[in-house]
Amino acid sequence: MDNKKRAKLIFSKLVQNYSSVPMLFLDYKTDAQMLCAIILSAQSTDAQVNKVTKKLFKKYKSVNDFSNANLKTFEQEIRSTGFYKQKAKRVIECFKIIKNVYGGKIPLKMDELIKLPGVGRKTANLVLANKGIIKGIAVDTHVARLAQRMGFTKFSEQFKIEKDLLNIFDKNKWSRVNGLFISHGRKICVARNPKCDICFLNKKNLCPRKGLN
Ligand code: SF4
């Protein structure tokens, strides 16, 4: 079976099994909070970020709030997300640029977003996909691992994996691939010892890895 056909079947199986998957697992109310949460989620879990932002976002809501944050205070407020010094600096710098260069509006173009501190292709893709602007596939560690195990890519670089996935999955499915792969990667196709024996993709012979732990 060719990869495109397999991708279609895998997608529909994932949708059946993870029907209520959100596009983003992070909690936020404003666009500024969404961008902040995505930056904080680097090297951290969404659950940990949500724990921190529950309190943080009562204080910081707008581009102004984040750009005016006191570095030392902010560092402590996000400390438990890890790499807090670097992240605090990036978040504040990022929002200062949004305020001063983009008139307080988050730029919604890939080439502008990736120039912001703390914003790489993955973050930019998540922001744009969430805003319904572009339909890309944000490649994080789960997406990369599953794409490799499913035989959709032989690469390890994010942008190359993304390119392969964009070629294989239909355009109208791109915005959901990240969430579905993350769900499957957390529950069954986990990093160490994937549970191939109970995997519904394995049962349908859709994954070439098939129990080869
Ligand atoms: S069969 Fe195994 S490697 Fe393939 S998707 Fe399922 S758990 Fe992951």
C-alpha cells in the first residue's frame, strides 16, 4: 500500500480513536497568551505549562502585559516550566518586538513569526494553524517519532519531516495531524517501548514497525 493511501487510513483510525482532540493542548484565552504558552512549552510538558499559566494568565493577558513584565519576577513565575531564564527573556523580548515593530499585533506570517525570539517553525506553525491562517504540520518530538515509526520519513530534522508529512497527508488534514499524533504518541506509541501489541494501527497492518520494539 502506498504511503498516501496508508496515511489516509491511519488518519481516519486516529480520528476514530481520538475524536475530541484539540488542535492545541495548551490553555489560553488571548492570542498573546497562546503565543506565550507555546514558547513556554519548549522542553516542557503541556500539563506543566497549563499548571503554570493557570496563575500566570490571570496577571498577563495582552501583548502589553507580557512586554512590560519584569524579567526577574517573570522568571520566577514560569520557573517550573524549565529553562526559565532563557524562556522569560525570550517571551519578554518577543512581545516587546510585537509591540514596537508590529503595533501590538502578533504577525501572522511565517517569515515574520520565525524572526521573533523563542519562535521556531514549530511554534509558528502552531500559531498559524490555530488561527486558521495556514495549514502546516507542527513537528514536535511525538510527531517526529511517529512519522519515523510509521515509515513516513527517514529524516530527523523538523523541517524535512514536515515536508514529507505535507506531501503524504491531504491538505485538509494537516491542521489535525499534530494533535492526533501527540495523542497516539502519549497513549500508545510512547517513546520507550511503544505498545504495538495493543495498537489499533498495528492490528490493521498500517504501521510498518509492527511490534518491533
Ligand atoms: S504499531 Fe507500534 S510503532 Fe506503529 S504506531 Fe502503533 S505503537 Fe507506534
